Amino acid sequence: MSEFISPVLSYSLLSPILVVFAGAIVGVLIEAFASKSIRPIAQISVAIGTLVLSLVQVWRIRNSGSTTAAMGSVIIDGPGVLLQASILIIAILAVFLIADTENFAAAAAAIPGSPEERESIARGQQVTEVFPLTLFAVAGMLLFPVASDLITLFVALEVLSLPLYLMAGLSRRRRLLSQESALKYFLLGAFSSAFFLFGAAYLYGYSGSVSFDGIRNAVIGGTGNDVFLLIGIAFLSIGLLFKVGAVPFHAWSPDVYQGAPTPVTAFMAAATKVAAFGAMLRIYYTSFANAEWSWRPLLVGIAIITMVFGSLVAIAQRDVKRMLAYSSIAHAGFLLTGVIALNKAGLDASIYYLFAYGVATVGAFAVVTLVRDSAGEVTDLNRWAGLGKRSPWVATSFATFLLAFAGIPLTSGFIGKFSIFSAAYESGSTAVVIAGVLSSAIAAFFYIRVIVLMFFSDPLEDATSVVIPSALTRITVLFSVAITIFLGVFPSPLLDFISNIAIFIR
Amino acid sequence: MLVNNGLVYLIALPLFGAAVLLLAGRRADRWGHLLATAFSGMSFVLGAVQFYQMLGRSPENRSVSQKLFNWISVGSFNVDAGLLVDQLSICFVLLITGVGTLIHIYSIAYMDHDKDRRRFFAYLNFFIAAMLLLVMGDSYLNLYVGWEGVGLASYLLIGFWNQKPAYATASKKAFIANRVGDMGLSFAIMIAFATMGTVSFSGVKEAAEGTSQGALTAIGIMLLLAATGKSAQFPLQAWLGDAMAGPTPVSALIHAATMVTAGVYLITRSNFIFDAAPTAQLLVVIIGAITLLFGAIIGTAKDDIKKALAASTMSQIGYMVLATGLGPVGYAFAIMHLLTHGFFKAGMFLGAGSVMHGTGDEVNMRKFGGIRHFMPVTFATFGLGYLAILGVPPFAGFYSKDKIIETAFYSGGIKGIIIGSVALFGAALTAFYMSRLMILTFAGTPRYDINHPPHESSFLMLLPMGILAIGSVTSGFLLARGDALVHWLSPLFEAHEGHGEEILPPVVISLMALGVVILGAAFAWFKYGRNPVSDTAPTEVSVFTRIARRDLLQDDFNESVFMRPGQALTRLLVKTDEVVVDGTVRGVASATLESGAALRSTQTGFVRSYAALIVIGAIALIAAIWAVTL
Amino acid sequence: MPESILFWIMAPLAVLAALGMLLVKKAVHSALLLAWVMITLAFFYIAQGALFLGIVQVVVYTGAVMMLFLFILMLVGVDASDSLTETIRGLRPIAITAALGFGGLMVSLIGRASLGREPIGLETANAAGNVQGLAQLLFSTYVWPFEVVSALLITAALGAMVLAHHQREVARPTQRELSEQRFRSGSLATAAGLPGPGVFARHNAVDVPALLPDGSPAPASISETLRTRGDMIDSSQFQLDQINTEVVEEK
Amino acid sequence: MNYLTLIMAIPLFGAGFIATLPQTKSLLAKQLALATTLIAAVATILMTIKFERSNTALQFIESYDWIKAFGIKYAVGVDGIALVLILMTALLAPIVVLAGWNESEGGRWSTKTFYILILILQTMSFGVFAATDVFLFYVFFEAMLVPVYFLIGGYGSGERSAAAVKFLLYSLFGGLLMLASIIALYVISGEQGGHTFNIAALSELEMSSTTQNLLFLGFFIAFAIKAPLFPFHTWLPDAAKSATPGTSVLLLGVLDKVGTFGMIRYCLALFPEATKTFTPLIITLSLISIVYGAFLAIGAKDIKRLIAYTSISHFGFITLGIFAMTTQGHSGATLYMFNHGFSTAALFLVAGWMISRRGSSTIADFGGLQRVTPIMAWTFFIAGLSSLALPGLSSFVSEFLVLVGTFTRYPVAAVIATFGIVLAALYILIPVQRALHGPTTPGNENLADLNLREKVAIAPVIAVIVLLGFYPAPALNIINPAAAHVITQMGFIDPAPTHGGK
Amino acid sequence: MNPTNYLYVSALLFTIGAIGVVMRRNAIVVFMCIELMLNAANLSFVTFARINGNLDGQVVAFFTMVVAACEVVVGLAIIVTIYRSRRSASVDDASLLKR
């Protein structure tokens, strides 16, 4: 028996993740021991403090690169750091939304409509467990794109997923829908993890190793045929594609986006996408890069179907959250072109796109939380009619995000689309670029329809009102707008920053 | 070539007058007509001075030019805004400004009661300017500007009383017909530029030598098309009758004396092209011959005094065009007839206007009769014009028309006989319808409302009529004496060797012409002079008469061949645009929407079907793997 | 050799049990069949040199996880049986085709696969004992995910708390408070407590209201939860004259 | 001095300034907008004076790095073609503001917003003509859709939001096709010595003919939609009908020119071979546009739609001139763009006044206006004459140059196009007859004639129309060298006279 | 004995699990089917561990069990919550969110 090697962990490189874990545990302890009255403020402070601290840590390690930060389970490198930073920024914005009142169930365990629930609402309660749950999810997301073996990847996947399953069911209003979305998310999520795991098994079988590097070596110097490799790639991809919401593994996302509390939707739509694409980029760019002949055509097909499907179905939506969900499906298709590109430009573009898209998404959902009537959020698009007249600033912000999604110049979305499509074209994937351009045209259709509705339609009788945004929500919206426009007009600093440090190390 | 920097004032004065009258608005109502008349008169004086100076120079040095500025210059396409006055132009200048000024004077009285008289004079001045530009431009493109300018003036004047929809339509019709002709002028210019690289008269004349027959023929035919439009020649003649909607002085000036003769000017001016393109020249003759008869036949059937005169104009211009088609020998005669016709036809139109003025704007000759008793001066001046147009010696028409008939006969072979006979027959018809007109109007028993007898017009109207009548009497003699005009113009044309084959002595032809004129007049006398005339047109008439009354079906033809199909095409295209072109756009949009709605149904809400979707996706992936690893 | 015998006996049984899981109506039967499959797998693990896993499989999976399942099944109604008729149109044929296609393709693919190397076996790896080998990996190479898994456990606990734990908003009233409340409520009718459910001698389940002296049912005798849910049985059907008293003699 | 940046900045500053005003100060907003546009116009005129006419190179060049990672620069510069279009934009803007003094009042939003949008649009328009970086051009090209969209949808009439959406989607679709081509160019440039968007550098790329053809189409369709060319025109009548007259002027006068300008600047310069390949097709489309647009104008019942259709016909001429590849055609087409801006402005503004007085845009609702409102009728008539290219008015020079330039290379095309001038007479004179002539339609007896503000607004337009008709040299002198340069660059030589000649 | 046989079994079990998810309506049974799929994956891991001669696969299987246990807790909590709200554990009843 070989000697036991004591594990060495590089705490400084892991500190962003560790800080978040620690914050989550502090949150749990607050739940356990703090009195109800101070819980909300304490939780918010801890959550935001944790995330900011973690962001600071990320900044400090931005130029470090290491494959041995956690005994080979984690690789800290440029792309990882950038993605972690993106996740953290998005998470901070999302936490601002989560911290706003009126979003989460008063008592999640109470039966909807029961006296107990009424009692809790009357007492002004709100579940505060969402904060530690959020932090756990963030921790999982931070780990997901830097994981460098299949075990860590799988564990991180579950760490980020489980809290989200739970959070989806915690809505204050329309709780049946919320719980339904939690159930759907959970069942399908678990289903897809099974595929993921099965794929991981075959990759392990093919390469004899669970580390990405081992798989890469096996791909390069593999003996025998590729059947196991291909099965492995296919099934592992199903798990990842499920997370990013690519067709045909997308079906959960509209339902979950609609049912979940809007701040949670914002969080998972933006941050999950970053994390999942981060992991995809790493694994496809490193482990599978030399087998690109096998997966690229498949991904091209999926990307095209995803873009077109997402754009087409979004047109038919009458609910703003569902529409954003389909839009996010379409964007998953666009982002897949970055994976397909398989070059440095594609990597840079994907990271840029993920950040820009994530921020705009959080902003868009933040606006959704503001449009309410007496029964809570109003997501029926027809009732958004005339919003521009009553709340021009809210409507203008939303329009900005929609224009960014549509890829209109001078918004971040345009630079993102341009860079990602040009990277894909550079790699020779012309078909996917053309499909992307065409579906952008389709997508513009429904973004513009919403703008028309807000600005050019007269308000309906049963007016929805826009709540005065709380300071935190206001920060989220304003920051998102500012970033969206700034990145559209002066993308250079970020682009240069990304291109300087975004290099995968092995 | 001499340069004279004063030429531009000829044009600038009336143009300035028009601008002042239009811009000053109602403020100029009181003195506007006088100013306009003065400007027109000054132009005439300038023209006369010019003419006088020309007379003092040797024939080769008579043309003067002025370069105003470089107008359009792109690559090798280089056109100056330049003026040219030569022996041909000066004839027109004098005619335009002279007759024009007379008509200005006439109109002061004629339009006295119209509250828009100022506007009328502005248009008249504008017309003078445009027409002068037409005849003074030194290139086809400059001519084109004047060409369309007179078209615009004509449009404005025909539609002067455009509150009547029919008049407005008439003006539009005139403009459109002219535009068709203008298209010909455009083509001609384009071909000229493409083949010769220049569009100035001198340049084209120079280059015509080395240019292929085909190109020249094409240019010639296109110029002819332009001429048919402007000069109301077949097949673009239909607008002229309707153009009588304008005030009568307009008909006299524009639609009798000057503008409609612009086609003759154009062909004459382009003699170097037609001389080198016999096919085009033959076509000119044919068009002229057809129009000559066409107008004459229409003239026989018209009861509207102005329309009868218009038909006569068309026919007379047919003579001129025919003459221009006869080559070097014909040009001078065409111009001569043009000038004499300018006098007598303008005079008759003014006379007709005077009659109308005296009878309360009645134009139906069947409502006249015996007017000579009430309007002796008008009768006298009109009668002199009548004799002139009939070609009775020694009145003006005798000198000009007989020459044309003669030249037609002498143009050679069977062609000469045919066109000569046509011209002769035209003369007979002319005699018939003009006599009919005279008889119906001035002779016979009164058919007007006895309670409102006609009255003679004012001096201001009678003065121009008198002057023109003098012209009708003397101009032919003056121009023909010693072949004055022929010699005057000869430096412009290719030298020609006398007449063609003289198949008959000139005297015989003159006698024949006189004979047929007497026959025609006599026939008219028998038909209208001896019997009382009904004050409504008889309805039981032959089909030929009916066709003649309908202007030989010219409008029916245009309507069924161009207008209706055009309207149908328009409707079809509007429909096409809506259903096919925009329909495709909307179809794509709605197909997108519908496919979105259809795909939406895959989202059933059942977790199990979502799971099935994932399984299907997985199967697709492994099926692909299965296929590639075979 | 013994392994093949084990395999060829256990594997078909496992597959059959798995298929049975799909086809049986009652969820609890499915659970038991699943437990069987898991135990089979435990055998397979042990047979393949994964002794530790085999034991953990039995302890954790079959023991803990499956018990949790059964527990929840009890909670939601152990009797509940699934109707197996398909209600979503077109799903069954798709599912069956998918099953055949998926299974067929997988089997065909695995049959076609080659690794280009012979199976090595775990003799070397397990040389120092399977548990020791695992431990070495777990606590050195994979110590990071091992630590991270703790987050998962906390999440699970937290989740269960959020969704299932009712935090009491008001202190539970004491016996004394309750009886004082009863007496002070104005009417003394309920001072002695509400009647208990059940029709004496005939049917005494909690969902059958007691009969009042006049023979009418007393809804107050039923738990409020059942009443609001509507799970109340009409007690009149248990009146003596309504009951079929015919005695059928057993043959 | 950085004129181009300056003139782009002026409206933007004005917009920013207006944005700070309170909602109620709408008069001040109007005055500020007018002042801003006037200042911009003066600056542009100064720039035009400074422009070296004989120099065919780009002038007033500025270039700064914008997005270094992609080699994108903020690079501007003008040649004669771009300059006249910028000048046209600068001159039209104050006129539009003055002419449409009250048109913001029926809108969905405040007056202030209206002028902010107008001024932003002006900046974008300057940018789109001045950009010498393809990416920068694209940014302006797309971004200028947004203010127009809000101008139509927010201040228009009738089915305004549907029209706005149709306009935006159609344009976006074209823009995206162009984006695909731009991406391809970017990638190809990267393969051939470094990513760049500089037009001059891009025009030297080596491409296979298939690539060139495809990329050409990407650009061309975008421009054909913008211009618009048959069969991509159907958005225009709807948009023009719904927009306010001032917006319509900017839409047809300025925005649509981007399409034809783009053809010269991008299609021709970047893809000379593909241009040659597609010339027959494009000439055919141009001819169809000329005739088809004219027929639809003849059949139009709505005055604004009519003007829109006439523009389709005119854009057919412009495209024809561009692809005739002769100096006359090119100069004519460019001059046509300039002139069309003014003649359409005149038509639309006067039509707008007529409509706002009558409350209807159906031609049949007018009649006899010449008696009631002579000045308005006259201005409309003159504008109409300019539209039908009457000699002596500015459009004639350009139209004739296009025809002559086309004839020397493609005689048949020129012949067909010439038929357009007859149709033009019809489509102008028919509405003139219906609206201005005839008896005064009941309800129109008391319409007011133009007031002083309106006269002041329209007078310069008419003046330009007349002056350039008689003396086009000032414009042609700027255009000619640039147009000739394009032709030379493309490797074309004007056909020599076939016979004789001097 | 050839370990590949275990792979066949694993694949079959995985298939059955997947189809079970599609075919069964009871949320708990659906979830059990997912567990079956995870077990199938585990079997593959163990088999591959044997083939490859290292213990990594077994470690993964071990992790899977832990993860699955957590997942079960969360999943069942959600199912119970739904059941309490709707009195039904059928996944088909939870279909308000659609289209």
C-alpha cells in the first residue's frame, strides 16, 4: 500500500468559495439562534458581506493560476476567475432583489390558503432561509466552472442545484405554481443529473480517470475505439445542456422561470447560465477539444435548434417571465456558438457575453418585480400596456434590457453577439452564424413587441401600479442599465481584460 | 461667331415679370397686367434691335451667341447654359414677342373681369420667357428646358380656370401628351450624347457627318416624337382640342401661333440630322400628311368655334411638318407658313375670342349667325384671316401654302404625287370648314338670344386684331418677295439645287389649289349658306360625320389603348403590392408567429412529457453516435 | 466462475424487478422491488471488488434512502395505487419506442465498444484492502469534493426544515388556558369538551360523526381538519335499519 | 478642427440640454431644438466651405481606437458624396423643426422628448455618413432606427405603432444580414493580416467570388430595404403614412439615403467583383422600382402614401445611376440623393400642412385648394414639379444625368427608365388636379393659408430646388471628383462616344 | 467473467429507470426511477473501476450515494409540500404551468 499523502489545499486560491461556504453556514446559524426580528437584516448583511468579500478575494487571485489548488480537483485560472467574478456580481445584484420584501413565502411549510399562512403573513414574516440557500448555490456555482474532475463537477452541480430546487418553491404569491415549479425543476434536474452521471461513468470507463486532464490525455492518445468516449460526451452534455436550457432539454425552464419567485428566477437565469457555460467551456475546450469532430456537429445542430425554437416560441408568449425564459433559451443557443467556436476568441466572447447577458437578465427580472397590482406581481404582458406612460423610467430600463437582448448596437448585447458570432465564423461554423443572425431577427420581433406594448399602447382599465423601488432594487436596476450601456459603448476595458487573462491552463 | 451678352435680357425680362407678378400677390393686381405687357413689349424691342443688327451683317456672320455659365458638367457630359440667335431663331423671337405682345394687349381687355388677371399675365410672361429659351437655347438640353417650360406654361394656362374639372383635366391631358413627346426629346439627347459625345447644336451638326445612319435615324425619329407631342401631330394630337379650355388669348398665342409650332422649329433646327436620315425624313412627311388630313377632317365636323380653329391649327401645322420633311427645300417654306399662320390664325382666334366676348362666352357656332352686323370690325379682321388661310391671292396663305403644295408635288416620283394630292385635298377641306365657320358665325340668320344681341369689343381688343389682320394680308407677300425668307435662312441649311423634278408647272399647281379652294368654299355655301341652319347639331347623320365629330375617335383610341389598360394595370399593381409583395412580408411574419404558437404546444405542462423530450434528445444523440461509429 | 453464476441468476432478476417497478400499480410495491434491485447491486459491487460500496449500498441506500421513501409513501397514503392507463396522448407509444430504441442502441453500442486494453481488475488497487484504498483517495485526492459534500448535507437539512418545519408562532395553550377558555366562551354546551367521533358499536372511525340523541349526526365531533377537507362520512348509512343483515351461509 | 465630431456633438449636446428642461417648457424646447439645428447647419456649411473640392481623398479624417480588441476605431472622414449628404441632413433639420413646430403635440409623449429624438437622429445621421469604419457605420446604421421608431410610434397618426414595428423589424432584419457580412469581413481581415474594419483596408481583401457574392448580398439587401428598392419597399408607405410630416422628411430624405449611400460606399468599394456580377439584377430591380413605384403612386389614394411611392420610383433612379457605373450616373445619383431630400421635404411638409388643416390625408377630401389657399397650393405644386423633374428645377439635372449616364452603358435600361418621366407627370398631376384644382370641396372653404413660420420654413427648400436647377455647379463640383474616383477605383471608364465626337 | 456484462445490465437498468420517469405518474415512483438510474450509473462506475484497475470509480459511486441521499431529502420534502397543498402526489396534476 502506497503512503498516504496528506492533502494540501491552497486556501487563498479557494478563498472565494470558502468565504461563501462560511457565509452560508453563518446564515444557517443565524436561522438557528438569532431572534426572528433581527434575522432578515442579519441575513442580508451576511449575504452581501460574504459575496463582496468573496469578490475581493477573486480580484486578489485574478492573476494566479494553479492546477493543484485542491489536490487536482480545482483549477484556478483566468477564465475561472472571470466566471467566478461574474457569478458573484450577478449574485450580489440578485441578493438585492431577494432582500426586497414581498417576494418570499411567509411560511413555506404552511399549506397555501391555510389559517397558518394567513397568520404568518399578518405577522409580516418571510422565510429568511433563502439567504443561506442562495449562498450555497453561489458556492456551487463558483466551484462549477473551476472544477477539474468529474467528481467535483458532479458535487458542484448538486450543490448549486439543490438550493435552487428549494428556492423555486418559496414564492409568496401563487404558491401552487411556485411549488409546482419546484417539483418540475427538481424531478427534471435529478433526471438530468442521472444522465450526467451516466455519461461521467463512461468517460471514466474510457479514460480510466475522472480528471479532465486524464480524459484529455486519453482522447489524444486513446487506444481502441471511441464508443465509450462518445457515449460519455453525449450523456455528460445532456446534463450540462439541461442546465443551460438548450433544446430539447429546455422544457423545464419556462415553467420554472414563471413559477419561481422572480428574484430567484433572476438569480438562476443569470448565474446558473454563467456557471453551466463556464463548466461547458472548460470541459469542451480542454478535455474534449481533440475530439471536436465528434461533438461539434451535434452542438451545432442543438445550437441552431435552440436559437430558432427559443425565438419562435417566445413570440407566442403572453407572460413576461415565460417570454424571458424563452429568450434565455434562445440566448443559450447563441452562447453555444461560443462553445462551438473552440478558439480563444470564442472563449473571450463567451465570457463577455455571459457577463453582459447575466447582468441584463437580472436587471430585466428586477423590473418584473416592480410591476405589481394588489395581488402581487403582474406578469401578464397585456397588463404591461402603457407602462411607459405611467412609469417612464421603469419602462425605459426594461426597454434597454430588451434592446440588449435583441442585440441593438450601443448595448452590451450587441458587442456580445458580434464577438461570439465572429468567433464562430472564424472557426468555420458559418451555418450557426447564419442561423444566429436569422433567429436574432425573429427574436427582435418579440422584444420589440413588448416595447410597443409598453410605450405605444394605452393602459388598460385595471391599472397595474409600479411600486416605488426599494433602494436595493433601484441599485440593481440602475447598475444593470449602466453596465448594459457602458459595455455597449465602451466594451474595450472589459474585452481587453478578458482577453488578457482568459487562458485555460491544464 | 459673334458674342452678345445682352441676349439673356430677352428671356430675363419676361421671366422677371412673371416672378414679380407671382410673388407680389394681390398687391400687383392693379398694375400687374401693364407691367407684364411692358416686359413683353421690351423683349420685342430687344428682338427687333437684334434683328436690325443682324440685317447689317453679312449672312455668314449673322448668328450671335452668349454663354451664360457652365450648367452641367460631369465627366465628358458638358453642357453650358448658352444662347444662340441666328436667322432661324430671330424669326421665332420676333413672332413670339410680337404676337405675344399683341396678345398681352388684347388680354388686358379680354381678362378685365377676371379677378385673377394678374396671375394670367404672369403665366403669359412666363410663357414668353420659356418659349424664347426654347428657340434661343444653343443646345438640345437648353432647348429641352424651354420645351418643358412652355409645356408648363401651357398647362397652367389651359387650366387657368381649373375650378372646372373638365378644364383641369384638359390641362393635365396636354401636359401628359407633351411629356410623351418630351420622352422622345430625352431619348434623342441621350442617343446624341452616347454616339457623338455632345448635345449642342453646333457640336451635333459637326459630328453628324461621321455618325452612322442608324443612330441618326434613331435621333431623328425621337425628335419627331418630341415634335408630335408639342405640335399636336399624329399620334399625339389629341390634347389640342381640349386645350381650348384655356382663355382664348392663350389659344391664340400658344395653341396657334407659337408653342405648337415648336415641333417645326425643332425639326428645322435639326435639319442636319434629318438631311442625313432619309427614313426619319420620310416619316416626318407621313406624319405631316396624316395630321394635315386628320385636323382638316375634324375641323369639318366641329360646331365649337375654338375647336374648329384648333383642328385647323393642327392641320396647318401638318402642312409645316410635311414641308420640313421635304428636306432642304422645305424648311424655309415651313417657316414661312409658320410665320404667316402665326398671323392669320392668331388673328382668327382673337376674332373668335371677340365673338365669344360679345355673345357671353358662347362657343357653339350654331348659336351664332349674322353676327357681322353687330361686330363689323371683328368680321373684317376675321375675314382677312379667312382669306389668308384659304390661300386666296394675294393674302399670306397663298404665298406660303402654295409653296408647300408645290414642293410636295416636286419632291419626286410617286411619293411626290401622293403627298401633293394630300396637300391639295387638305386645302379643299380647309376651304370647306373655314367657309362653314365663316358662314355659321357671321352670315345667315341670327340664332342667338335676341334679347342679348352681340356687341363689338373694345378698342384694346380690336387693335391687336387689326394689326394681325394686316399681317395676314401682307406677311406672305413680304416674306416671299424675292424669296426673302428663303435667302435669309439659307446659310443654315445644306445648299440645295432648286426644285426637284417639276412634274407640273407651278402656275398649274397654283390654279389647281385655287380651284379646290373654290370648290370647298362653294360646297360649304351650298350646305350652310343657302339653307337655314338648325341651332342644334343634327343627330341623324352618317357614321363618318359621327366619327369626325368624335375627333376621329382619337380619345376613344387613347382611352381604350392607354388609359383603361393603364388604369387596370394600376389597380392590378396596387393589388399586387398589397397581396403579393406586402402579403409575402406579412405572410412571413404571420408564419413565424404561427410556428411559434404551434411549437408552443410542445410545452404541455406535464413533467413526464418534458422527460420524454429529454429521452428523445438522448436517443437522437446516441443514434447519431451509433451511426458514426458503424 | 462463481461470479458468473451469481451474475446470471441475479442480473435477470434485477432487470425483471426493475421492469416490475414500472408495471406494478402500487407505489409501495415499486419501492420494494427497487429495494431488491439495490440489494442485487450490492451483491454485484461486492462481486466486483467493491466491498465497502456493497455494504454502504445496503446500509445507506437500501437501509436509509429506501426507508425514507417508504416513510413518505406512508405519509401520502400507502394504499394509493397508480392507474396505469396513459392520460397524455401519444406518450405511451413514444415511451415504448424510446425504451426499445434507447436500450437497443445502448446495448448495441456497448457491444461494439472496445477499449483497446484488457480489463485490469482490482487486485493491485485493493491490495491493501478496499476500504483503505478508498480512504486514501477520499482523504487525499478527493478531499475537496468530500468537504464540499458537507454543504450538500446542510442544504438538505435546511431544505427539509424550510419546507416541512412549522415554526410555532404562538405558544401552545396550556390545559388550563384551554379549559378556562371553554368555560368563558359564553355557552356551557361545550364546556365538557366536544363529543367524540364514531357511531357506537357500528363504526367508530374518526371520520364518522357521532349521533346526537335525536339521531342526527354531530359534525362537531369530527376533527376540524377532516371537516374542512370534506372527509366526513354520512353516519346515517350506519343506522341499523340501513344495514344488510342477511346472513349468507358459508359453504 | 474636428468638424465631423463637432457637428455630431452639437445635436447631442442640444438633446442633453433639452433633456434637463422641465416638461412644461415645451416652447423653450422647440426654440432650443431650432437653435441647435441651426448651429449645426452653420457648422456644416463652414465645413463645406473648408472642404477641398479637387481632393478625392477622404477629408476631415479623425481616427481613435474604440474597441481595440476587435480593431474597431472611431474613424470618420468624408468625401464629396458623404459631404453633400451631411450637408443635406444639416440643412433639412432646422427646416423640419420649424415646419413641424406643432407636430409634437399630438404625440404620446412630451414635446421635449420629440426634439431629443430628432436631435439624436441627427447625430446618428451625421455619423452614418461620416463613418469610415464599417463597424462604426453599422452601429450608427442600427442605432438610428431607435429614434425613428419612437418618432413614428410615439408621434405619428393612424396605425402608427404597427407601422413603426414594421419599419423597425424590416430594417433590423436587413441590418442583421449586413451584420453577418460584417462578421465575415472581420474574420477574413483577421486571416489576412490583422482584424480591421477600415473600409480602405477591407476593400483590399482577397476573397473567393462566392464569398464576395454572398457578403455583397448581405450588405445589399440591407441597403435595398433601407433605400427602399422593390421588392423590399412595403414598409415605407406604411411608415410614411403614419409618421409626422417632419419625421417623414427625415425618414425619406435622410434615412433612406443611407441605403443608397451604403451601396456606393460599401457594396461597390468592398465587393467590386460581386458588384459586376449583380449589376444586371440590380438594374432590373431599379427599373421595376421606377415603374412600379410610379404606378403605385398613380393608384394611391392617400397623399402620404403617394409621396412614399414616388420616392420608391426616385430611389429606383438613384440605384440605377449608381450601378450604371459611369461618372454621369454616379454624379447624377448622388446629386439625386441631395435633391430628392429637398423635393420630398417640400412635398411632405406642404402635404403635412394640408393634412393638419383638413384633418385627413385622403386626396379625395381636398379639392380646389388653389382658390382657398393659393400659397400652399403653389408650394405644393412647385414641389410636385420638382418631383416630376421639370427642367429648371433641381431634380431634372440629377435625373437627366442618371439617364444619360445609364444610356451610354445600358441603353435599354435607360429607355425603360425614361418611361418613368411620363408616369411621374401622371402621379404628380393627378393629385394636383384632385387636391388643388376643381371646385372647392365642401369643408375646405375656410382653410387657412400658410402662416409666416411655414413660409419661412418652406422658402429655403424652394430656393434650393430652383437654384440648383439652374445652377447645380456648387453641388456638382463637390460630387464630381468623388464620383469619378469611385468609378476609377472600380476600374470602369466611361464609354466613349461610338461615332464622331469631338 | 467479462465485466462488460455488468455494463449491459447497467444500461438496461438505466433505460428502465428513464422510461419509468416518463411512464409513471406518482411523483414518488418517478423519483424512485431516478434513483434506479443513479444506481445504474453507479454500477457502471464500479464496473469501470474494475476494468480500469483503479478505485476512482468506486469513489465516485460513493459520492453518488451521498449526493443521492441529500437529493432524496430535498426531493421528498418538495413532494410532501406539494402533496400537502394539493392532496395529490401525481405529477400530472402539477401542470398549471404550461405553454
